[in-house]
Amino acid sequence: MNHPHENHTPQGVTAAAGFRATGITAGLKASGTPDLALVVNDGPLKNAAAVFTTNRVAAAPIHWSRKVIADGRAEAVILNSGGANACTGVEGYANTQATAEATAGALGVDAADLLVCSTGLIGEQLPMDKIQAGITAACAALQAGAGHDGGADAATAIMTTDSVSKQAGFAATGYLIGGMAKGAGMLAPGLATMLVVITTDAELEAAELDAALRAATRVSFDRADSDGCMSTNDTVILMASGASGVRPDVTEFTEGLTGLCTDLARQLIADAEGAAHDISIRAFNAASEDDAEEVSRAVARSNLFKAAIFGQDPNWGRVLSAVGTTTAAFDPDELDVAINGIQVCRSGCIGDDRSLVDLSGRDVLVEINLHAGDAEATIWTNDLTHDYVHENSAYSS
Amino acid sequence: MNHPHENHTPQGVTAAAGFRATGITAGLKASGTPDLALVVNDGPLKNAAAVFTTNRVAAAPIHWSRKVIADGRAEAVILNSGGANACTGVEGYANTQATAEATAGALGVDAADLLVCSTGLIGEQLPMDKIQAGITAACAALQAGAGHDGGADAATAIMTTDSVSKQAGFAATGYLIGGMAKGAGMLAPGLATMLVVITTDAELEAAELDAALRAATRVSFDRADSDGCMSTNDTVILMASGASGVRPDVTEFTEGLTGLCTDLARQLIADAEGAAHDISIRAFNAASEDDAEEVSRAVARSNLFKAAIFGQDPNWGRVLSAVGTTTAAFDPDELDVAINGIQVCRSGCIGDDRSLVDLSGRDVLVEINLHAGDAEATIWTNDLTHDYVHENSAYSS
């Protein structure tokens, strides 16, 4: 399920001026669908920021890209699906470096300014002959002058188990932000691999981009928790070309970026593997935002709760069981829980008739009143379904 | 699947001298199967110890039994299936107290020495008329002089979604330990509710029982982690009658108790809801036992890993992804992983051919070499299956 965009804000990584992109088929995936994407910043600015998975078992492209972004500058991002290049040792790192060098060579830029992202199965070496040929094809496509409207192709080429491609856009006064995403998960932790590239033609320094990106991801991608599993490859990249000539108000930019990241995060959750319900878990009246997030995340990770929602069973006892495992401030005898507006638990005890709860729709809202303060946080997750088990047991991914 | 007992050690809560037990049908469960169990200690000693769920949302019988056990003395345990009596407020606590008082009255003992356990759906009041009638029937059955071989009936009456009843026994020089268990889970955390009652005719003080029980549960029930969910009702009780007249070596007793708890814990995992594989995850060469346990538990809680095992896919990348989320001491480039004896990951990189791994049997052993010390720990878990989703979505439990 995709979120409809009723306005006409340009979407994707080529929405903002100064960027070209393409997505081509290098033959990495058995399906024969596009699997190699390239996003190039034509400037004049080449400022960039990125956040990466906190998984200590990080893929080769994570190690490479961390070095690239250290100086706040990037010329381009090359992304492949069809292989994560994780747990691939020295050979894997050499393959990431070769990918960056081949792309940089074809573009006429420094390989040290080339970000690399990979997604797919862990523990297999990439077929570098196909990658090299794909890079040549992708760069040739861009150098012919095309690619100013290639964002959608790039968004398609990074898909793995995604059923739809994901793009978003935000238009401010005089500048644009656009982005693409793949996967169904988050930064820390993440289901499958999440890769996100966001571009803007605003004039911002690297440090400003970094601060805005961290503020935005903290309350968007970090709040999406589909199955509690953290990927080795999660990456969110933000690049600024400055091509609009507009220096934005940093607060407005951060708010716009946060909205765009939230849009993409919710698209990821809506397309999570095998999900039948999109569940928002909101803890409020918490002593702190951290408490609210801990409580919401504990519920989001309860397999018993998630299976109950799949079965359209408003089993609030499983919500309280999960809340009870946290260190958040609350009195068990004061907890209130509402599911889709029905107050099924009041003061830690039986509330309104649970049979009044309607779980037949796709969206589920669980609201937990901790009666301990005025902070809140929402985690977005999915139910645990037969299709989740099927997709994650029948295929290596 | 039950573990075969090839020897003829007496099993269950009436194996040891000085105990009587029964299990009857009070009509709490729609199925009409037995649902009320009573275990009585005839002494001469009435020493006891217990460990309870650490869930902060604890059921009424947990609050009651914590008070009862505080003085290290217990006359009997009354256990019901068919209702957890959790999130039931003041009325729920009064119902637990009434249960203890009715049982104590019929037995002619002090209600303050009556332990109470409940298991079933959270958030519903118990039908106290049925409970009261059931207590009368259970006590009458015991007072007729029967119950010395009632352990098996008691083990049956505490079952909920269990497919088989669970008993175990340990015979030492001159004394016995016996026990029963229900559920498929653990103390912290626990799937469904785990209730365990263990009896011994050894002569031991309450403080000795408490120390032995905590030592035993730490490496048995606490290492069983079927689905990462912690119950509101988990309880493990140990009672000593001293009827053998034998004062045991405390070390020998603790080892025997640990073996018995491990036996019961593995029976629980083997009967976990919907499981198709019993998985042992052993982390070794760890810097500390805590590190080893953290690593093993992280893998045991990865839905992606557990779904892969269900699909007979030796997806070692999902093992490493989970290990990478921990704080344990290790170098990602030194991790080795073997699945059922095949070294699929060597030095953090691709090892032997994963297609050599045979996952067609029920038992799976994952071994993770952290190369950081000489400590180890094993967590027992299950795979994530269609039947798990079905059992936990189709029925409230």
C-alpha cells in the first residue's frame, strides 16, 4: 500500500535542481529487474551527510561510505540491489572500492567522494564483472545528458522485496527536497535493508545537513520498527547541490526534511514484508520521550501482540505484558490502553468491552497513557502474519 | 515432543515423600479438561522458596505469593488454568485471597502459608463460584487419604496450550526431587505463562532452597526463550518436606535441581506453541558468561533468523546481523558460526558451503565462536512458524 500524494510536489532524487539519476539492469538479480542506481550531484555545492546502521557487523559499503562522508562532501552515490556485500571480508571491501573507483572514473571525479550502498543477501561476493559493466552503462546513460528525470528509475532499481518503489518530495519557498527509499525497516534496528537517498537544491553546509538529518531520522526512520531486526547495510544519505541559490531557514528545512523522512518511513512500513496491518503505537503522558519510545517499542516487538493484531484480536493483556518489561516510569495500576479508540484497559484493569474494537481495517492505533508526565512518542510497526513467515522462510534474503 | 526418560526415576510433585497432589475439573476451561491442581506438603518441614516473573505488570497471584513466600514457609500450592487473574485490579486480588483462604480452610492450615498460581487469558475475572466448588472437591479428594500418586493429575490440570504434560525427577542418595511444569517459556522473559512446582523430601532450610533455586533457574528456565515475551504470571516454586530424614550435600542438591530444571525447561521448549524446530544457540569463547548469554539471546530473538530455520535455510547472515546488535566483546572479523556442525561462517566471512547444512531434523545447534575469552552460555529457542502465528492469532490466550 502506498500513501497517495494529492498535491503535485515533485518527488524523488531528481526533484531538486542539480541532480541526475538513473536505474539500470546489471543482471545482479535473478528476476532480471533493474538493480543498479546512480545519483549524481552536479553542484555547485557538493555538501553531504549520512547516517548508517549501528550494527557492529557492518557491510563493506558501510565501512567505505563512512570514510567518504567524513569530510562532508560527496559527488555521487552508486547503489546496487541483488547483494548486500556483508560478511565478505577483504575481497568484499576491495569490491566496494572497485565499484567506487569505476564509477568515479567514468564520471571524472575522485573515488574518495563516491558513496556506495548495497542491499541483498548477506554472505555472498558480488559478481564484479556485471557490476563493472553496469557502471559503464549507467554512467553512459547520464553522460548523454539524460538523467534529470531519472529519479523514478533509480527508485525502482534499489528495490528488493519491496512491492512498490518509494519516493517523496517537499517544496519550500525557493527550494526543493526529494528522496527515495527501499526496504521495510529502519536505521536501528532495521528489517531487511533500508537505503534512502535524499537530495536538495538548498544552500546548506555539511554540518547543517548533518544536524538536520540526525534530527529528522531520530523521529522518523528510527521510529519505524517492523520486526526488531537490524540490518548490516542501512544507510540514509542527504546531498545538497545549492542549485536553487536559496539559503533556507534551517528550522524550516529541518521540519521539511523531517516530514519527508516520515513520509518515506511510513511508506516502508506500509510495504513491510507480509504485513496485513500498519500499527501505530503511541505512548503519551510519559515522564520523558525516551520512556515513551521504550514503551512503544516494547509493544512493537511483542510477537504475541503482533500475532493477535493479525488475528483481529484486541488482546490488550499482551500490550500490558510488554509495557511491564520496560524501565519507564509508570504505576501498573494507572495504565490506560485504547485500541482504535476503544478504552479496553482503564487503571491497569478491565475497561470497555474489547469486542467493540474494530480491527478489520489496515490501520491500527494503540494508545498507552502512562500517567507519568507530558512526553510522548509513536513507533510504527506491522502485525506478525503467515505471509511474514512465508516470505522470510521460503527465500534467502 | 516429549523427552524420553529411559531410567525409572520417579517423576512429578508426588515423587518425593511427604507430598500429596491432585488435579480436578472445576469448569474454568471451555474445553472441560482438568483446570485446578493442588499440591500439599505434609512435612515434617514446610520450607519453601520461589522465583517470580520480573514483569512489572504482575498478576494478582504473584503479588499474593510473594508475601506468602517471604518467611520461607508454605503448606500448599493451589494452581488454576483457565484464567491468569492479571490486570484484574482490586477484585482480582480479593479473588486470589479468597482462593487461598478457601483452600487453607479446607486443609486446616493458615492462608498466609498458601501459595496461589494462575494461568490463562489476561484481563478477565475468575469465576469464583467454580473455583470455590473446585477447591472443595480437590481438598476432599486429598483428605480421603488419596493423592500420594496424584502428581500426574496435577501436571495435567495446569496445562493450557500445552500438548503434553511435563514432569521430571532426580534421585540422589536417600532423597528425591520431583517436579511438574506447564507453558512454553521462561521466567524472564516468558512465552505464555510458565508455572513450575518442584518438591523434595530432603532436609533443607528455606535459605538453602532459595539459593539452590536461584542458581538452578538462572541456567535453566532463564535460558529458555521461545519468543522473547515475558508473562505476568511466571512462577517457580520449590518445597521441601524433609520426610526422607536426609540432609543432603548442598552442592549435590543444587546440581540435581539444576538438572531437573533443565529437563523441564527443555520439555517446555520442545512443546512450544507451533514450533517445528528446537534450536540451541551456544555462544562460546566469550569474554564473560553475560556476553555469551547476550549474544545467544539476541540470535534467539531474531524473527528473521527464526523464520529462516523454519524454512530450513541456514541463513548465517541473520545470525551475524543479530550478534552485531549486542554489546558483547568480539571482533566482527573474527566471528565463526557453525550450524549443525557445518562451519558456514569463518572469520566473519563466507565459510563452508551452506548447502551442506541439514535442517530437516527437529534439533538445530548454532555455535558462535566469539574468540574473546573462555566463557559460554546456551539459549534454547524455537523457530518462527505458520503454526505459531496461527495459534497466537486465532485464539485469545
